[in-house]
Amino acid sequence: MRINRKTKAANVLEGPITETCAEFPERHVFIKCPSCRRVIDEGRLHDNLEVCPRCGKHFRVSGRARMRMTVDDGTFEEWDEELAPTDFLSFPGYTEKLGHARERSHERDAVVCGRGRIRGCDTALFFMDADFMMGSMGSVVGEKICRTFERATELGLPVVGFTVSGGARMQEGVTSLMQMAKVSAAVRRHGEAGGLYITVLTDPTTGGVTASFAMEGDIILAEPDALTAFAGPRVIEQNMHKRLPKGFQRSEFLLEHGFCDAVVPRGEVALTIGELLALHEGHAPAPGAPHELVHTGQRGKKRGRTVKRGDEAQSALEIVKLTRAADRATAGEMIELGLDGFIELHGDRYFGDDAAVVAGIGWKDNRPVTIIAIERGTTTKERMRRNFGMAHPEGYRKARRLMREGEKFGRPVLCLVDTSGAFCGIGAEERGQGEAIAQNLMEMSGLKTPVVSVVTGEGGSGGALALSVADCILMLASSAYSVVSPEACASILWKDTDRAPEAAEALKLTAPDLLELGIIDGIIDDAERTHAQIAQSVISVAFTAFDELSKLDSDTLTDRRYDKYRAIGQDKVVIQGD
């Protein structure tokens, strides 16, 4: 007897005949992550803001989806939704391509613009959309973004923009190219009116968008691993006939080379933008902000260490050596232990991010302040990364960029100085070390916002002066400030480093000496105090100075600063006869 195996198998699969409706488990859709190659449940991916929970790969999302992730519920008011592109050049296939893009994205073009609130802060917004012709920029995209800046200027609103684009839209010819200039002009006018512009770079941002408004933000954030470039990798590889290194043109590459302020995971983007908008409005973010500093008292042996000095007066050279002590409180510790919160911003926008200079926006007692500090580091590894507090040109240029930003938005500037001097090296000279310091001196002399500088350790030559042209200069009692190190002075003048103690005394580099000479304005006592106590004293004294300086209008402030430096050394000049 022959058995029909196909029929039997089919019956088994079909199961028994029944009058009751079968209940099947919920169906799941799975997606393969292109980065880690793992399979992810679609629902879990969606709940995680389209970020792979295994490797952190940030999937592309539509502009409208990003809007929902960012803006407070129920607060978004869309602008210019009705604008749509046309095939005004009769470009072959463009009409059909527009139709397919509308059908796929359910949008009229590649950007969603409007007004909404982020963590309670009112702002104008635009969200570019990769689902519509890869976010390419045509006349409608340019027009909508341009109108967003114009309305923001009129209404006194900041602008937050999320970029994603393959570049200019070729099907609209040079008209597309001109949108770069058009939007950039609107960005400039918005900035001149005192408006804040925050850019968030997402994957990919290339071509004309990168070469215009994507890189024009006062603050530039980026999602992890987002491609950001003028010329994409394929173009470069075809032109150079070389394989590009891993990570080239990605967000982390941009951060290292000074072109963005921070790389922020998608889950923290709205929170970080909310912090920045609150600080722009002149108040601290709400409690629980991601960059709020939680003070736990004495943080370990080193940070809780009491600075001990004898009752007897120390020699000048002993004080210099004390400034170089490995367990001395660093500028970074003073930020951590003295402020309520701090958002570090990176990069000079030209070449790199210098780890020797820490800069950003901090707050204390609901008051925002721009902080610029030279950081030596604590561990050997960190000290090497920070070049032992010797800044490169890009460090001083980063400082100048943040000073200008502080001036633009009416924030006072606090500089914490602790350096043996600016870095001397071939690369530093090639990139214009002297020019970078010179520009800082000129810029600081005219800043229309209060500036306080505190020498917290060693103040070495022009490297220290580049952050010390201030309305009020303070020094810790255990710090030193000199035109040259005692060792170098003895070597140059007497060709004998053993005379360093003599040189130190002659240079008059201690705080009491400089106060008597009229170089500094005050001394902060740090004897028998922990790092936390020193930090709190520095911040408290600086903010007291800001209270007095803020009473002056900008012209009086800059005139007084000019007169302060104009008078230094004036009484030391003598007229000699024949």
C-alpha cells in the first residue's frame, strides 16, 4: 500500500478541523542591524528611538518622526506646509521623481518647519527628511528654511535645525545652488539680531548643506557616527584612488578636528538642546538636566586633600614649585566642585579640539556663565592627553570662539589659568601660535561683557596672558604669574640654572608682588583648604566681581578695561635728557 506523504505532511501542517477560531501569537517584524549584524525586534527598535539596543547604531528617521522625538507634545505649529516644488527646468524624469518621493514620504518636500517648545523653551525649528529625495536641497527647501530664520528673527526666537541631505538638488540646476547663499544670509541676519542657532547633524549631511547652514550654527551638535562632509566618501575615493580610513568624515572625526561642539546620542538630544535653550534664556536648566553636576563633598583623597602651607613666608621659587604639584586642584576640578552644571563645547572650527583648553557654558545659583579653563590633568595618562596644560593654537582659537559667543548672548566670561606656557613645537608654529595668542589679546580687550580671570596655579608668559586680559584679575595665594619661568630666566641671563631661586625673587611673580605692582586686583586665600573649598571660593569671588561689573554699560566696561591696561607700566617710564 502506497502512502501519499505530501498529503500527510500537508494535513499535519494544517492541523485538525475545529469549529473554534484559533488564536495565534502576535506577529513580530525583525530587522537586521547593518552595523552589528544582529536581528532586532522592530517594536523594540521603535521604543529605543530607532537606535540599535545592541551596538548603538542610529537608524535614519523621517523629519516628522524626529520632530515627535524632540518637541514637547502638542506644541508644534507647522509653517509653510503648502509649499511644493515644480519642474521649472523641465529636467528629464524630475516630475516622476517628485511624485515617487511624495508617495514614499507623505511630504511635499524634504523639510518640515515650524515653531514649538523643547523642554518648555519656545523655538523655531526645521527638520530635514532623508525619505524625500535623500533630503536634497531645492528651491522649496531653501525657501522654507529661509522663512524660518526670518520669522525667528522677527519673533525673537532661537532656531534649532536638524540636517540630513545628499546636497543640492541637481534637477533644479544653479537655482538649487543659490539656496546656500540665500539661507546663509538669513542665518547671518538672525545672528546679528542676537538670535541663537543650534544645528544637529544627522546621517548623512553632505554637499551644499554642509557647505552652508549645517556648519553655521552657534552650537553644532551631531548624532553618533553621522556622515558629515562636503565631498562624500565615494567622490573622494574615486578622485584620489585610495580607500578612506575607518571613521573618516563621521561625527567623532568632526569632534576630533574641531568642527562640532559635541556628539550626543539621540536619546539625549532633546534634553541637551533644552539645557542650551534655557541657558540662552538666561537661567539654569530644570533640575535633573543631563549636565547637572551632583556634588558629593570630598571626591576621593586627591580632590579632598587640604592644601597645607607653613605659617612662615615661602620663597618665590617654593611657590612656583607648589604650582606644579601633582595633587594640586586643577581647573577641571574647580568646574566640577564649584558649579551647579557645565556643558563642555569643543573645537576651534578650523583644525582641531585642544584638550588643554576646556570651554563651555556653566551655571551657578541659576546664573549662566561662559567658562574657559586651561586643564593640566590629574593622572599621567590624562596629563599627556592634555599636553600638561600647554595649549596649541586651536585651544586659543576655541577660547576666542566661546568668548565671542558669551559676548553675543550677554554671558560673563570666567577664565581659569594654570599653564607653564603656550606649547612650543613645529606644528604649533605652522598653525600660527603667535597669531592665535595675539588675536585673543585683541579680542578680549574689546569684549562687551564682563571678564574675570583667575590664576589658579602657574601663569606662564603669553600662554597665560592669552586668557588674562580681563576686567578683574585674581590669583590664588599659592599661585605664580611670570613673564618666564625662573629656571629659564636664570639660564638665559646667567647661563646658570642654579640661580633659579634668585631669578624667582627678582621676577616678582608671587601674588602679593603682583598686587603691589597693580597687575592683579585681588588674592584668594587657599591655605588649609580642600579642593572643594578652593573651588567654591574661586567661583564665589568671581561671581561677586560679575555682580559689580554687570552694573556698567558695555562702553564703560571696555573703556575701563582699556584704561586698566593702559596704566600698567606708565609710571615706570622716565624721560632722560642728553
